[in-house]
Amino acid sequence: MDDPESWQWLWLGATFVFAVGEMITPGSFMLLPFAIGALVSTLCAFANVPVAVEWIVFIGVSLVVLASLRPLANRLNKDGEDDGIGSRRLLGQDATVLRDIPGRGELGLVRVGREEWRADSTTGAPIVAGTTVRVADVRGTHVIVAATETLLPGDEARR
């Protein structure tokens, strides 16, 4: 295995395996540093550098690339605000009641951001127009909301 020519192909194979592994595994830059290290070692092998030096180059380049990509990988993997997918993104959002929600399973109308949704109350209690509510659930084509402020039926100032 000390034949320098066989190491050329071993390093090239390792480069391929690490690169393909990086592409098919979830996560950020886990195998890429080793693919780059193996690629540089492949170039060294084709330049007829001794095998021991190729190993030192592989380890050194892999560690340097790993250390330099870690901050980027951490930023990409950082758990940020999860907006959800589809209508689930509405969960926890504030909304304004546009048309009274009568309760008892009858639907009113709310505005969440720029969208208007049919809405029902979480408690089944009526909610009057103008009240600020929070989306608690999404069921099919309507949202279930909970009042975050109480507006009395005769309170015209907030309508």
C-alpha cells in the first residue's frame, strides 16, 4: 500500500465518497471539509508527494476547513422562529375580528395580516367585531381564535 500511484486513486475515491456523502446527508458541511482535504491530498499524490505528507495534508486541510465552516454551519442550523408551513404559520398570530363571531359553532370573519379567514371562538363565546384575537388552531378553511382583549357589544369606539 506504499505504492504512490495506488494512493492517487484512493484519495480520489475518498474525495468522491466524502463529496457524495455531504450531498446526501442532512446537516450543514459535515463531510465537506474531509472531501476538500481528500481533494488536496489527491493533488499531492499526483504530484508524487510522500504518503506520510499526504496524510498530514489531509488532516491539516480538513481541520482548517472544518474550523472555518463551523460558524457558518452553526448560523444555518440555528433554531430560529419557525413560521410553520401553509396555514399552520398562522398559529399564535394576532388577528382582528371583522365580522362578529357568534359562537356556538357559527363562524365570523377575522383578518390575520393581509388575509381574511372564517373564524370560530375557542370557548364558544361570542366575540364582537373590532376585538383583537389570537389564532389558537387552524381547522380546514377556518381558524379557531381566543380573545386577547374584551370588547363589549355596545363599545363603538373600537369598531
